[in-house]
Amino acid sequence: MAAATVASLVALAALPAGSSADPSLGQLQSQLSNQQAKQQHLQNSIGGLNNLISSLDSQISLVQSREAAVESELANDRSELAAAQAALKRERRLLALLRARLARARTALTKQLVSSYESSQPDLVDVVLESHGFNDLLERITFLKSAEHQQQGIIRITRLAKARADAAAKRLAALEAKDRRITADEALRARALAGMNSLLSSKQDALKQAQAVQQAALDSSRARGRQLQSSISRIEAQQAAAAQAAQAQQSQSGASSGSGPGVGPALGPSGGWAIPYAIVLCESGGQNLPPNSAGASGYYQIIPGTWAGFGGTGPAAYLASKAEQDAVAARIYNGGAGVSNWDCAAIVGIH
């Protein structure tokens, strides 16, 4: 939106302010005033854009801090994932070992059971009757106890191996679930990070575009203002040259005829002016000028309509005496309330 607004200002600043092939000083001054107003509007727009830039900088800093936090979390997740995968490999190796041990224990137990089933289990009476002496009896009893102990040990080892295998299987399932969860969290954070980066890039692009459009609009308006100021200076120089020529002509006419209708030499700051002398100097150079292209004439460059409207006699101001021109100008000026009737007032800084 900011870029579109400033682009419209660029188009407006590029348009010529008037359609006249040879605009008057008043028209040029009006165009210059319009350009100055456009420049002020652009400067206000620049101030608003700077505020947006500051706000965007804060948002960018926030996004970058969140990005750093996500990167740190991703690093932690990757570490946890690596640890889980290493533990998973260890548990798988342990599970394979326990399963092999369980298989061997089951095989040994099966053989023991088959052997016990195929041969009758001797009791204590048979052992005593079949023994050949006391030593043989002790050996037989010791053998029976050892066989029973070995059988119980096989059973105990088998049960322990089965329990450990079951526990390892549970741990393996938990590790696999944790592996899946960490992988899913990592993918989710990666998508969030990609979205943050996209948002950051789009805002940076918008900022650069707005800055470029804003600078183009301001440059265009300033260039137009320089053109208008150059034209104004040229016309003022032409008016000053015309005033000097008129003064020379009036002096020559006064020397030959000794009189003229309201025409006299240029007057300085002490000429008893009805308005500030700076405005008079800008308008007429302190001389009773004949009508210009707009019809303005006299010391105060008053057009015929305004001259008649404020009580001036005769068809034009320059034909009246200076005293009458002073009186009419005083009524127009009205203590400063009517200063805007002179375009030069804005030029010399009197409002």
C-alpha cells in the first residue's frame, strides 16, 4: 500500500504543472508552490515509512531471535535423536544376544526333560541298595544333588533370560516411539523455520521496494521544483531588464517632455510604501511599470479589475499618481490581511 501511494506521487510529480507554452510568473509560482506542497507530502510519507521501517526492524529482530531459538531446539533434537538411535542399536544387539541365550537355555532344558523322561528317576532307596560301599553311596547322592541343582539352574537361567528379553523388547518399543516423535518434531520445526524465513525475506523485499519508489518520487519532485525555480528566475531577470529599459525610456521621455502620466524614477526603501518594501521590490523593483501580459501595472503591480474594485480611478494603476496607488494598495493590503494578493509575498517569506 505504501509503495502504491508513493508511486502515485511519482506520477503526479512528473506531470507538468501548467499547459501554457509560456506561463506567467504567477503561474510558475503557483506551480512551484504545488511542488513544494507535494514535497512536504512526500516528506510526511517518508516519516511514516521510516516509522514502518523501525517497526519492521523490530519484527525482523523478533523473527531472527525466534529463528535462533528454533535452531537451538533443532540442534538439541538432533542430539537426542542421535543418542536414541545409538541406544536403539545397543538394545537391538542386546535383544539378539538374549534371544540367542534364551534359545540355548530352552534347548538345554528340553534335553534335560527328555533325558529325565526316558530314564527313570532314581530314588534314595535304590541308590542305597545299588551302592557298593559308603564311598560309592556318597558319590551317588552327590551326583543326584548336583543333577537336581543343575536342572534348577537351567530353569532359573531360562526364566531370567526370558524376563530380560521381554524388558529389552519393551525398551526397544519405547525407543522406537521416541525416535518417531523426535523425527516428527524436527520436521514440524523445519517447516516453521522455513515459514519464518519466507516472511522475513518478503518483508525485506517490500521494504527495499518502498524505499526505491519513495526516493524516485522525491527526486522527481525536487527536479520539477528546480525547473520551476529556474523559470521563475529567468522571468524575474527579464522583468528586471524590462524595468530598467522602461526607466531609461521614462527618463528620456521626462527629459524631452518634462512630464508623464504617473511615471517617475524608481523609488527606494524610503518611498513611503503602503506594503512591505520587499514585496514592492520583487513585484516592480520600486518603479511605476506599464501593464504586463496579465495587465498588472504600477508600483504595486495591480491588475485593472482589482484596481477598480478597490476604488482606483482610471483604466490602470500606472496612470494614477503614486499617492493614489499607495491608497489603493493600502486598502488591498488591509494591515496584512490581504498580503496573499501579491505572489511575491510568498517568495520573500511574508505571509
